[in-house]
Amino acid sequence: MPDHNLDLPGSAEVFSAAQDIAEQIHRTPLIGSSQIDRHCDANIFFKCEHLQKTGAFKARGASNALCRLPAGTSMVATHSSGNHGAALAWAAGARGLACTVVMPDTAPLAKRAAVAGYGAEIVLCGPSLADREAALQRVVEDSGAHVVPPFDDSRVIAGQGTVALEIAQQCREEGFMPDIVLAPVGGGGLLAGVGLALSALAPDILVMGAEPAGADDAQRSLRTGVHITAQTPDTIADGLRTTLGQRNFAVIRRTVSDIVTASESAIVAAMQLLWTRTKQLVEPSAAVPLAAIMENSARFRGKKVVVVLSGGNMDLVRAVSLFAEEDKSS
Amino acid sequence: MPDHNLDLPGSAEVFSAAQDIAEQIHRTPLIGSSQIDRHCDANIFFKCEHLQKTGAFKARGASNALCRLPAGTSMVATHSSGNHGAALAWAAGARGLACTVVMPDTAPLAKRAAVAGYGAEIVLCGPSLADREAALQRVVEDSGAHVVPPFDDSRVIAGQGTVALEIAQQCREEGFMPDIVLAPVGGGGLLAGVGLALSALAPDILVMGAEPAGADDAQRSLRTGVHITAQTPDTIADGLRTTLGQRNFAVIRRTVSDIVTASESAIVAAMQLLWTRTKQLVEPSAAVPLAAIMENSARFRGKKVVVVLSGGNMDLVRAVSLFAEEDKSS
């Protein structure tokens, strides 16, 4: 579908979102680590969205979508095995809206507990995308719920972009201008939002994406100009296994300068570096930008780079077992 | 030995320390968690000393001791299997002093790597306290190094107390007065320092200690008035296995209102709560105060409590295995 048939968000929508969600979300801190800077020979600032409400930036997009519901909506729904489901459940609970989250029966118990803890109803389904979509369709038909998609949605993209407005403001407060803002890319809600916001607010800052080499559809889409809509992802970064959304691709190709990738071993090493040096519990997906800096060092050497730490929700036992495996193999 | 033969620090030494170490250390943040507040029915603020230089409050005491060395000292030494060794190595390196740390050959590789990474020489010895003291004595005789003890030292106590001055200032900035400041107690450097600082600066705030039930010498010493100098500790909180120092006991009995204890299962549960709710990687010893709040809830209900998160250095694989064991047994 050509772009002109899509309802694409503009940067004005990001500014409106920032105003409308300001009271619901945290202004998360921007932190540094001199040890990581020495390790990477760059000046890296981490935007701590793992400290955002619900433990991920997804709270921004969900919150903004719920500020812009069709009149009379009393129930929302989505399908998600991850952070978007929890974020929508939280945002709906805060507004007194009913919420149903369709989750694959393979989703970790901790993620089910988070969604249930925010008061949403969970509908379990089979693990395939077709299973999920069919189950969500049944929910919509039975209940009339309004669907809030995880990333391919203008309200969600604009909401995620608010993180970049905060970054720009915090950098000004700290008295520096970053050369690059680097965000992980899965479905592309975060990266498209950041691109939109900074192309309007600070066009001199390069916006770049980072994704696992084992799920590099966004890099291939951006570099070839052809939107790749299917892949077989192979990565521990569970938040980045989705393919780029249609609106997301349309925004990213206009506002993002490049996408870099990271190997699985670099993702584990970056996550371990973040845990041990910053003492911040970030999930594998959040470690992908630092991993990409480590593996594309020439691109980042001597630069001021803001990295979005996208979330901090994971199975801890599984995450630590990755460190043990990596230590053994290295 | 009666108190009057000891060179005890006063609160003036804490104020001097704060001035002298201000440029070497971080002013760590004070954070909250609405989920933990609901869980504990109290209003808890966490002072993030796991984000301090070297990942523990020990950087304060080591830094202050090195501001007060005998003239002409060019080398310092200590024995430590934990955070004090790394802190002294770091502080010595920053001043261009040579440093030797006597470590038991059973100390985790990660701790040896940290000490070596700060440029100190490591002398390995057997695991008993007698082994360590003999090895340290040989280092002193061979090199003339000046010994900086881990806790039973006025300079160290005054340095650790600076954390309480920051807490008082941050609470004022946030517009509230805490009812209680709760710090973990092992050798007692931190708790004595906090007691000294707050008895002078804010005598209305109760200062309390928290220790593992399996290493409760400080509670028994304080409650009976008789300094217990030997125990057989049995706790995962490796930073709190030491017995209370002589100077530390003398200060604590004058400035600390009570010491509460926590079971091992509560320590694991509190650590898991901190990891998952605040996304902060704190070590078992740092989770002891929250564990003690959970197990002595009547003492803390409805109160404003500042908890010192003392450090964030640990073997991650071992820490996460504790969660898995606890999940199985509960």
C-alpha cells in the first residue's frame, strides 16, 4: 500500500502526546557509566525506560492511544506476549476501562501475572500469529472492544516518540547536544516515534536504529527501500522478533539515517555489561543498541550517543543462564 | 576495653568527611516504588549506594580514610573478601598510592577481578580470619603499608556517615521528614556513621539497624549492652557476616534505637522484590533492611522509612539460583 493511504502521524502528534500523557508517565532518568564509555571509546547516555511505568517505554504509546479513543469506548483489547499487553492493561486500569489481552499459552507466567496484576482479562490462545489474530477477532466480535495495536498505529507511534522530547530536554539541561540517538527496533513504534520527534525538534541529531542480526528485517527494509513483511526471527531479544509495521516503515524511511545490527553474543555481553556496570536490570532487547555500538565501533567512536534502554521485564533465571553460557564459550 | 580508651569519631568528623570526599564520590539518588509501598504498607525511600563508586557505600569510608593518612604514607593495605577491598583499591588508585589487598583464596573471581581492575596488588591467603591477619601482618612488615581497616576505624565510620547527610538533604529537597532511617549492619561502619550523623543533624529521626537472623550479634550486643565479639554466621548476606567492631558498638549504643532482623527466606524475597519492582541490581546484604521491614511490619506500618541499599556486587548466577530455590520451596 502506498504511504498516502495510511494515516501517518506527524511530529505535531508527538508534541500533543507529550502534553496529554505527562501526568500518567515517569520522566525517566538519563544515566552514564564511565566504565562503559571507556569500553566503547564513546560518550554514551542511557535513557532509562526500564524505569518507566510497567517497566517499558510501551506505557507511553498505550497511554497516548487511550487519550484518543473513539467516543463511548468502554473496553480495549490487544494481543501481546510482552510489554505492550502489560502497558495497555495498566493504562486501561488507570482510566477505568475494561481490557482484554490475548496471550499465547506459551507466554511466561511472569508476563501473565503482570497483565492480570493490572486488572486485565487474559484470553489464552495458540502460539502462532494466526491463532492470536483469530482469538482477538473473537474478542472484538463478542465484546465490541476497541483494538490498540502494539506498534502499527499512529497514536502508539506518537506516544513512543515522547521519549525523544524528554531526551532532547535532558541533554539541554545537561549542557550537551548528542550526535546520535540510538533506539532498538522490532515493530518500529519506538524508532518511528523517535525519528518523528527529532526530525522536527533537532534535525542535526542522527536517529539510528539497532536490531538483532537474527531479526534484521528493519535494516534490510530501510537499506533496500522494500518493506520486508515476513522473517523467521532467531534472537534472544524477544521484544524485537516482530517485523516492522507498515506505518512504522513509512515514518522510519523518512526520519532514520541507518539501522545497525548486533550478534547474539554481543547482545548477551552488552546486557551483562549493563547489569554489572550500571546495576540496572535491563532485558535483552534493551541491550541491543549497546551491543550494536560494540560491534560497529567505527560508527560511534568519539561520539555522544543517547541509547534508549527500552525495558526491564524478563525471566531472570533465563537471562542469567545466558551469561553463564557466554562465559563458558568465551 | 572501656569506651574512653578508644578514639571515637564525633559528628564533626562526619561533616568534615562530607566536605573532603565530595568530589570523589557520587551523590546517589533516592528512589521509591509504589508497588513496594503497597506491599509493605509503608512509605519507603531507597538510598541507592549500589550506584556509588565501586558499587557500594564502602567508597565513602575508604575515600575519607585516605584523606587522613599519616604524612608520608605511600602505600596502604587491608584484608577483605568483599566491597571494602575494592573501595580501598579504587581510592588508592585515584590518589596514586600503592595498595595491597589480602584476600582469601576462596573469594569469588569477580571480586578479585574488581580489586585487580582498580590496580591493587592481591595477596592470597587461607580463608580464616587468623590466616588473613597473619598475611596482612607480613605485608605491613615487608612494605610498611598503612592499614585501613574495613569498619573498626574512626575515619571509616565518619566517611560512611556522609550517606546520612545526603539522605537528610534529599529528604528536605523532597519536602518530607523520615520517621526512620534503616541501614544494614555487619561490622557496623555504616550504621555507626549514620547514627553519628543523624544524632547531630536530625535527632527526631530514629536510626535503626537491620541484620540477618543468622548473624544477629549486633542486635544481641545492643539489646544486652554486652559486646558480642564472636559468632558463627549463617546467612547469604555475605557483607553482614562480620561481627560488630569495638568503636562501632560504642557509637551504635549511643545513637541507634534498635536493630531488627530478617530470616534468610525474607532476604531472598526482598532481593527479588527489589530486582523486579525497582529494576535495581542489589546484593543480598542490601536487601536485608527491606526484608526486616517485611518481617517486622508492625514497627514500620504507615511510617516514612529511608532504607540504605548498601551495594550491588555479587555473583549473579548464585543470586538468581536463590530466587529459583525460593520459588520452589514457597
